[in-house]
Amino acid sequence: MNNKSKLVNKIALAGLIAVSTIAATSSPNVHAASATPIATPTATPTASAAQSLSAQKGSTYINTIYKLASVGKIPGLNAIAGKTPISAVHYKWGEPEVGGKLKGNHYELYNFGMGQGAYGFGINKSGVIYDLRNFGQSIDQTVGVKSLTFASVIQTLGKPKEVRFSGTDKIYVYSPAKAYELKFVGPSTVAKGKVAHIDHINVYAAKANT
């Protein structure tokens, strides 16, 4: 199978597990996901499509991220940190681009491209996901994860519980629930006159990291 066919198949499989931001807040079943169609850049957005995109930016989106994190989820997935086995993701999406051959405690990455976004999973030695990551998509950075800034996060959620640094990353850490940490990760420094945008978000279940 060529790379183009593999990509098409994975995007089709993504529809089986990816969900709209709104649907994700109401459905607790990782296997009951359904996709919300994404308007192509050349299409004229319908009212519902415009509302969907509008919901993926600013304080509305940040509050949705926080609400999902309180139950161990991230936008775009029904997987639950600390509960969902990586085998469920493999069943829906096939093998990942990165990390599929690794054993024990490791990370795996799926990058669907074509504006479909990228997701990462931290997996413990028992095969349970303890860290969910949403990298958003890079085609339209006016919506989704990469549209957010550290300033907009603070404006919406207040000051983080903790600020961490790892390499070139700055990490704002919030505690939406006792079992989970919500992390907004972006560059620790940017060029003068530039604004630091969020690169990805994490929902982390510390007790499952074994």
C-alpha cells in the first residue's frame, strides 16, 4: 500500500474515533465516537460549520478543553487518560507514525496531515494510555490548539497551578480534577514582537504512569 493510500485509510479510520468538541463533552464511551465533517478551505462554510470553527478558538475553546480534561479527555478523542488501552486506538487507527514498535512505557504519535491534526499518546507498560496530547493542525492556525496563546489561557482560566520548563518549552499546568493535570505547552521564548502560541495540550493521569 502506498503512502497516499495509507493516509486516506487512516483519515477514514479517524472518523471512527474522532469526535466534535461538543460531542466529546457528552459521550463517555470511547467506542461510540462519531466524526463531525470538516469543511474544505475552498468550500463556503454552512452556519453549523462556522459555529463549529468558532467554538474552536478563544475562551470558549479553552473552557471546553478544561471541561474535557476534568474527565480525562482532550478535544477530538473519546479516549480517557488512565483508562483507555492503546489497543483501542490501534484498532481504530492502525499503526502510529512514531513509536509503534516500542515496548514498555513509551509514546506514540499519529499525524493525519491535510488539516486533520495530530495526536500523541503516552502508554504505560500495561498498555494503558496515561497521557493524551492534541497538537492541533497547522493549516489554519486561527482555530484549534495552535490558535491559543499563553495570555488567552490565563485570561480564561486564571494563573496556572504551576509553570514548568522543559528544554525550549514552557508548560502551564492546571488541575481540572484530582486525577488529572491539564498542560498547555508552547515555546519558552519567542522573537521580539511575536506572540507565544500553544503548540499542544496534554491531559495527564499521573497514577497510570507506571
